[in-house]
Amino acid sequence: MKEMSYRDALREALFEEMQRDQSVFIIGEEVGRYGGAYGVSRGLYKEFGAQRVVDSPISEAGIVGLGVGAAITGLRPIVELMYVDFVGLAMDQIANQMAKFRYMTGGQLTIPMVLRTQGGTGRSAGAQHSQSLESWLVHVPGLKVVMPSNPRDAKGLLKTAVRCNDPVVFIEHKALYSTKGEVPEEEYTIPLGKALVLRQGVDVTILSYSAMVSVVLKAAVALSSEGIEAEVIDLRTLSPLDTETILSSAEKTGRIAVVSEAHRTLGMGAELSALITERCFEQLKAPVLRIAASDTPVPASILEKMSIPTEQSVVEGIRHLVSGE
Amino acid sequence: MKSKSSAVSSDLRLELLETMLRIREFEEATGEVFLRGLTAGSMLHLSVGEEAAVAGIGLAMKEGDYFTTHHRGHGIFIARGGRLDRMMAELLGRTDGYCRGKGGSMHIADIGVGHMGANAIVGANIPIAVGGGFTSKYRNEGKVSVAFFGDGALNQGILYESMNMAALWDLPVMFAVINNQYGMGTRIDRASACLEFVKRAESFGVRGAEVDGMDAEKVYLVSAELLCHSREGHGPTFLMANAYRYYGHGRKDPSPYRDKSEEQEWRRRDPIQMLKQRLLDEVVLSEKTFGELSDRVNGEVEAAVEFAKASPLPEDADLYRDVFVETQGEETV
């Protein structure tokens, strides 16, 4: 094992996959000479050249569309959207083209493409640079959506995403780039669609992903000191969901909380609540609890922290969930 | 009266005529099966009137060249070698269709002949064709990628993002506008403040040309030159082929928004009749050989309809098939 940052782990994945496969290329705003707005692709331009690390104009729809066309004709594009907040500019190409081509053509065309982007709060970047828009993307059949919470997963999942023959939306978190963790020295990949149980527990299941996982893990330690043992599951892939892992834990504990940085309304918590209620209602001891961001635009000020779940709000929420009060 | 001799070979002129005839007959037959309620979809946009524009560009392209099409894409695909039977099966929603019936009229694709897919979002196929041009350059394939679209797409922002990228990176891409004068029911001069579209392209550094889209030979010659420009590494081109849509936007649209006299005016310059007459005048073609050609094409179209009707409908389980590639890429390699 070696310790490395989330940013470096992602870069290593890009580097290794580009070295392994000539058909992989990166295109996006500032991915080349600048090294990526958050430094993920730093050094790749020098290593692989302008043909494989393509600095694009600010044309989000155009670069996603170019990626779709390049994928259809045999390349493996990694298209970078600098912020997930910019998906609106490219949404037709994402939802109507990238996601649907395989199905519309009866399996004739495949889109082996990764749309790399990043989202979330943590830098007081305001309402147009801090969102968690995964629900928009998970709602579209044909897209795989991945949101890694730590360096090891970030690297292993990104490598799999690049090798995957389906379109993958890979959403990183801006507040995680400098966080560090253990990463295997040797070559490895992590399958898409598999959640990971990070902590065993019997009293409550907490489902989370991306930057909220570390908040949840801290909350779980605090809860343990109060005698509440939480099972913590990192979903890692939001589409397709690992329903087996989710439901077996829900059946075991009977109490479930979903913690996410996205807005409460129609967020992942809503979907998971519906899934669990439909599939294991009999085993539930309490309604599924959503701990989510406020249904407000993300404020830039100190209010930003108030808008999202915190260790304290998770502890309080779970305490009430378990005590039934 | 003989016109001056053509720069296009006799064989090719006959091929243009045959291709146009095949498109016309296929589309008329498609309209018939549609009106009889046999097609899978409620939408059908015919290429009738656009035959010269699409056959001229289509035959100027080379084997392997990529292309994407739009709502009204049947004619282009036929010009690039699409099989009438599998096309008809697709329109009828049958499993022998190019997309197993899942695409329908507006989503036919056949990567085997370079067809990267038809598209029902106006202008959305354009950057995808730029992606084909990107691959061609990346792999040094020598292919040109053609984005076919209508005048309706001329005011979509994505066209200009696409033109800029193609010009910026000298990609082998042709932006081919089949201008049939109407975006659905809105005539081009009611949608665009300035009608000098070639200038728009040129301002992006894209070489542009405009051509009489009712004259297949002219379209062919201009297209061949533009495609050659891209194939030699000089970057993208833009071609505006001015044609007309004989039917309404959809097959059942009676076009109340346009004058009948305008329709008659355009029909007087029918692309098939014009080329046929020219070839008869120059004794490249006889009425007898035209009759034989016509019979052959009609036979193909009839066989295509029979093939489609005999093809099985999809099964329930097909609903969930092909959302994802089911076996590859997910497991640790």
C-alpha cells in the first residue's frame, strides 16, 4: 500500500489507462496545459501530447457530442466537464445521445465513454459551482453513475470506467481532492455496481456516498460511544445500484438512513427509501430517514455548511431514528 | 437539344439516377405503409424532393466515410448503401430492422457502412459527426465524416460549437445542409435574419459552398471537391444544397403554411425528371432502359415491404435488452 491523495490516485488511473490503451484520450476545458481546473490531469499533456490530451474551447455540448461520435467509431474518450453544474449545457448530448445510442440502435453501437466531472460543496463556490446533481443523471436509463469517496476507490473505479463499454458518468468531489488514503501498489480495478460495507453494525444502516462517507464514519464512531452500532455502506456506484447489499443490510438492521449532499426532494434518499419500503417493508422498524441538503440553492457564505448534513446532524438524526422519538 | 457534355461519367450519371429513383420509390412506399397504419411509429419524414441533394453528396462520399443523419434521413442512408429490406423492417418495428425495431424511422444506424446514427433532436447529430472526424484524424483513417442536417438546424448553437471545433483542429468533416426551405412549418426566411449561411461557415474558418440541390450532377461535383479538400487534410467544409420537400413535414402534414404555387414551382424542376431528360437527350439512356430500371427498383421496394411484413415483432424480453452492454467492462479485468 502507498498513501496518496484522491487527486493523485485519479491521475494515476488516467495515466495507466492511457498508457495501456492507445484509443483512450482526454478532452475538456483546461485539461492539457493548465493541468485540469483541480489539477487531476496535471502532467498528462506533457506525457501524451496534444493529440491525446485535448484542450477544448468552452463548448460543453460540443465536447460531449464529439466524445459520443469518437466512441461510436472506436475510440475511448474521457470527456471532462469542469463542474457537474455545467451538465445543463450538455444535457441533450448526455441524456439523449450518450445514454440512448446503444438502446436506440438495438445494441449495434456502443459508447465506451467516461464523462468525468466533479461536484459538491466545500469551497464556498456559490450556487452554480457547488451542486450535487447526481439524481439528474441517475434518472436517465443507459448511464452508469459513479461517485467515489476515497483515493483507493477513485483509482480502481476510474480504471474500470475507462474499460467499461457503457457510458459512465464519473463524479468526483472537489473537497476530496487533497484528502489522502491507502492505495494498493499493484494493478487493480474495482467493479462498478458494487457497494462496500465499511463498518458492520446491527442497530441501523447508513447508506451514503462521495464526501458524505467520511462524515458518516465519524458519526458512526460517536454513535458507537452511545451504544448505537451503525452499519455504514458506501454505495460507490449510484447506477446501477447494488440492491443486494442494500437490501440485505436493511433486512438485518430494520432501520435505514440515507445521507447525501444533494437536495432532499427526489434525491438518492427518496429513491432508496422507496426501494427499501417496497422490498422489505415487513422488516422495517421505522420509516427510512433522509438526511440531505436543504432544498435551497447552495449559498456561498458561511450558510454553505448549514445547507448540508454534518457529523452532528447525522448523529442527531440517527439517535432519533433508533430511539423512535 | 443536347446540353454540353457532363463532367460526370455516364456510369455515374446513371447511378445517380438509379439512386434517386430508389429513394423516391422507397419513400413513396413508406408513405403508403404508413398511411395504412403498418409502421411502428406515428412520425414519418420523407426525403421526396431531396433526392438529388442526398444522392449527389452520398455518391461523392467514399466507402467507409462516416455520417450522421437527422429526422429526414432515409434518402441519405439509401444513397450510402442502406438495404431497403432492413430499413423497411426497422420502420415497421420488426426484429430484422437495422436496430431490431427499437429505433424506428428516426434512429436508423448501420456502422458497417459508416452510418453513425440518425437523430431526432435537431442539430444533435452534428457534434457526433465531428467525433467521427476526430477518430479519422486520430487514427489517420483518411475518412471524411459528414453531418447531414436540415435548414432547421442552422440556428442551433451546437452547429457553431461543432464548426469551431472542426476548424480549430482541422478535422475531416463536412457540414451538409439539405435545405428544403422549411423547418417543420417555418420557412427559412422566417427563422433567420440573414440568409447568407455560407458566410456564417466561412467566418468559422470552414470552407463553404452553395449548390442547386435539385441538380444531382452539380451536387455531386461540388461535394466531391469539398470532400477531397477534407481528405487532403485541409479541414472541414460546409455545403448548402437547396432543395424542396414535396410532402409536408410529416407524411400527413398538408402544409397549410405554404403556397401551392410554390410547391408547383419546385416540382417543375423535379430532380429525377431533370436528370432523366438530360440523359435521354444525350442518348445515355433510352426509355426502354429507364423502364427496366424503374421495374427493378420497384421490385426491390416491393420485396422490402414483404420482407418487413414477414419479419417477427420483438418479444417482451427485448424491452430490457441493450440498455447496457451486459457482459463486458464491469468486472475486475
